[in-house]
Amino acid sequence: MDVLTTWFHDLMAGNAIFTAQTIGYYWDGLVTTTQLVFLSLVIGLVLAVPLAIGRSSDRRWISLPIYVYTYVFRGTPLLIQLYIIYYGVVFFDGIQETFLWPMLREAFYPALIAFTLNTAAYTTEIFRGAIKATARGEIEAARAYGMSDSLMMRRIILPSAFRRALPAYGNEVIFMLHASAIASVVTLMDLTGAARFIYARYYAPFEAFLFVAAIYLCLTFAILYFFRWLEKRLLAHLRPQS
Amino acid sequence: MKKLLTISILGAALAAGTAQARDYDHVRIGVDVPYEPMEYRGADGELTGFDIELGNALCAEIGVTCEWIEQEWDGIIPGLLARNYDAIMSSMSINDERRQTVLFSDSYITIPGAWFAPEGSELSEINEETLSGKSIGVQRGTTYDSYATDSYGRIATVNRYSTADDMVLDLQAQRLDIVFLEYVVGQATLLQSDEGDYHVVGEMVTEPAEYFGEGFGIAFRQRDEALAKRFNEALATLKADGTYDEIHERYFGEE
């Protein structure tokens, strides 16, 4: 143990990179990344539920526009969407005078808008797949009970669709965390932004990026375990009885 | 035995190679283009700029032929060490950190940094009070980034960009209140552009030396002391006979 402490002490003493100041940058980066990813996932999820229901509708005038939206946002890179929203909005004349500008001026909100629209598109398609996969027997049983469409959606289809969508949605959450690394191109100091700053300042790519990679790994572990716990709880009825 | 002999011969040859200073009659110089007006391509596609013209004049004075090799900034020092070229003349600030890996000539020019704000900005001077709550644009990893972060990072927002172009775009979009960069580059991209009107706020910044170095120098490999000496002597000659002033005037006007 003593060896380990001395080794750690030597390591910390011999470096100019991991000082209280740079750890502070990483901490601020962690807070920004967490806020950005969490908010975009929550808003995206709220948007995705009605969109997924509309997307599985038989009425073309409802499902087609939603299909176009998901196609566009899944068919273009998130980086391009971020560029368009961040640099694109300023080409609307007079945007600086509108009530939107105090938000669009900061890098955070354009990034939040881009991430939310992107994750909402993917989540819509995940839920739509799960809704489509509802067993016919369940639907027929609901009809036999005389349930209306909306009641059936609320009580039968959505609860089972959510359960089926859970593993795929867990992946989407992890993808979103990793995709958030591009936020630093629009000056946002997220985790990756902090790492790039420290790399450029100390010419130390290995230390700066390995450290930040370790933080992303920890975050991913937390998400993985949360979804594993959720799946165990919600999908308990599907496990073989022992 | 045979193997040992080969190794010792090889070792001796290597030792002789490093000990002997190379006598250059052809010097390859690494440069990161474009960085107007220090190095860029003119309308005819030829390399030009202050560094290029001064470099060519220095080579002529020494009596060697010069070849310019383009190299991006990230890898410009590793390229020198890997012998892709023999010198770097690319607006490189002399500082102690770089001195650990390369050998610098005497400083051949000092370019100040400057703050640029849009016309009509309420900023008229630079201090902690006026910059409080403002957003400052800098290029990531430059000396300007370090200085702005350390001096005003606590009271203002420092936004870091990969390229000067992105930064100028956000200054035009009014996302930034002020930007901090090399004066001559700001002059070429902001003051002389038609997009909008900008002006310099406050004094030119050359101090403290710990950030802004001791001016620009030509970088060589550590062992090429003889070559650095020849360039230093040539620089002194050009400064004495007026050639240096003539080139300087062409790019930066009268002092």
C-alpha cells in the first residue's frame, strides 16, 4: 500500500497537467456534458412518445410528415445538424433583435436543440418498431373487452412497447452521451472541450484524452447498470419461473 | 564476434555522423500556409509573405538555395526533428517550452497581439471591469488563449475556436463581444474585410514575455548550431544594409 501511495504521490508531483485548475475544467466539463445529455434525452423522450404513436398511425397525413422528420434527422450527421443550427441561425436577418437571441447566443441552447431533435428522431423509430411488434392477440383481446383506441393504446400497447424498447433505448442513451463529444466544436466546454483545451495548452494529448476517456467509461457504466436494473424490474414477467 | 564487430563499426559510424555538423548548401524550410500576411499564396499562386521574402533574402545572403516545404502547424516541430526540412520559419514565437526541443535564431520580428471589437461596441479599454461578463473569442492553444484565460477567465467567458474563420463568424453574429489575436492577422481578416466595421480596442499587447515570448524566431534542430549562426549573421547584415527595413515596410508600412 505504501508503495502505491508513494507512486501516486510521485506521479502527481511530477506532472504539470493535473492541477486543481485543470481538474476544475474537467469538473465543469462533466457538469455541462451531464446537463446537455440529460436534458436532451428527457425532452427527446417526451417528444418521441406522441411522434411514435403518430408514426404508427394508418393515416398517411399524420405518419408521413413524421417519417420525413425522422428520415432527415437520422439521415444526416449530428455534427452537420449542429453546424446548421449554431452557425445557420445567424443568417436570418434581425435574429439578434428577437426574444430568441439571448438563448441562441449561447452555445448551449443550439447544441441542446440539435441533440434533442436528433435523439427524438431515433427514439421515435425505436418506439414505433416496438408498437408495431405488439402481439396481435393482445390487441384482439383488448378489442374483445370493448376498449376504445386510446384506452387500448394507454393500457395495452404502450406499456408492453416500452418494455420491448428498453434495451434498444439504453443503447440510444449511450450513443447520445458519446455523440455529445462534438459539442466542443461550437465552443461549448463539455468534457471533450476541457480535454482539447488542456491538450492544446500543455501539448499533452495522452494525459488529456486518456483521462477524459476514463470519465466517459465511468458514465457509460452508470448508464449500463441503470438500464440493466430497469430491465430486471420491468421484464421480470418474461424470465423463466424458477 | 562478427556481430559485435558490425555493431561497433555501425556505432562508430553513427557517432561520427552526429558529431560532424552538416555543411548545408541547400536549406529546406518548413512553413504553415496560409497566415496572411506572414505567409500566404499570392494571386499568381506563388508563396509570398513577410517570412517568405525575408527567408529568401537570408538564404541569398548566406549563399545557399532555399526550398519552402508546407506543413500544418500541429506537426511542424515533429517534421523538423524527422528531417523533413532543416528549419522552421513560420511566425513561431520564441518561448522556453519550445526551446527544450528546438534551437532558435535571434528574433527577427515582434508582432503584438490586439483586441478587436465591432464598431459601436461600448468597450473602449481593456481591464477586469470593462470585460466583466463579456464573451471573449480566442484561437485554441495559442498564447492569446493562455493569456485571456489566465487574466480574464474568471470574470468573462472565453470561447475557444479551432480556426480564426469560425471566430470571425461568431464576432459578426454578435455572439462574441471582443476577440483577441495577433494584430496583423486581425488586420487582414477584420480591419480590411468589407463584412463589417471593426476597430482595435486599447493598446497593442506585447507583455508579459512569459506569454508573448521574445518575438518570432527561426527554429533549427539543436545540433545545427553552425547553421543558426549563419542565419543570425545574415540577419544582422540585412538589418544593417536596409534590406530588412525594405521588406518590413512592404508588408507593415512605415514604423
